Amino acid sequence: MHKRAQSEIAGFAIIIVIISVLILVFLSFSLNKNSNKLTESAETENFVQTILQFTTNCERRGHFLDYLDLIKLCGENGVCADGKDACLILNSTSEEILRNVWKVGDEEVTKGYDFSVLYEGGELLHFVDGNKTKNNFGSRQVFSGGVEVVFVKCN
């Protein structure tokens, strides 16, 4: 009888160890999934919304395109009315806006940023300036037509 009690206790201990390992594996997957989340901020969300409404110098059908329409035109390999490549206009417009809005440096509040525009899963443009820090805030906005804009600001 004494040996049977010992084997039951050993079996119970093995079950406890297996359950503990399963819980640890589940927790590690849960924590890794949350680490990819973007800490959103009103400042970065407002920036993305503002840039999308910015009127560019790309004209089509008698009116100038806003930034979001320029992204779509670039994604379709389109050209502006003056024959300029839409992607070149998108690139230069993005660079100018980012340079003028976000002052980056060690002595500045913003230490760096990462800005990406994707169209149907492919990256149309990607700008990185300054240093990445652990204090990141960002905005990821997805639009119809396969457009995604991601901006991360590092403080």
C-alpha cells in the first residue's frame, strides 16, 4: 500500500510539472504577441491624418491630388498630368514634409522616426531618421484600396 501511495504522489507531481510547463509556454506566446503592438498616440495619429489630406503638386483630371490619392496612383505606377512619375512626387513630398515637421536629434524632443507607406502589401516608401529608442509612439492606419501608412516617433 505504501508503494502505491508513493507512485500516486509521483504521478501527481509529474502532472503538475507538465501543466506548469504548458502555462509557461502559453504565457511566453502571449507576451511576445503583445510586444509587436504599436503604442498609439494622438500626436502621431494626427500627423498621419494631416499628411493624408495634404494637397500635392501632382495634377490629374484638372485637380491636384491629396496625399492618399497620390499613394494609390503611385501604387498603380501612374503619372501626373505633367508626365512626372507619381512615385517620385510621393517620395519627394514625403521627404519634405517629414524634414519640415519632425526636427530630429539628441538635443530635440524627437530622437528619431520611422515612416512607411505600403500598397497592397508592398512597400512604396520607407523613411528612417535619427535613433530608435525604447520610448516609441506610433500610428498605423489602413485604408481601402490596400493602402497602409505607419508612423513611429521615438522620444
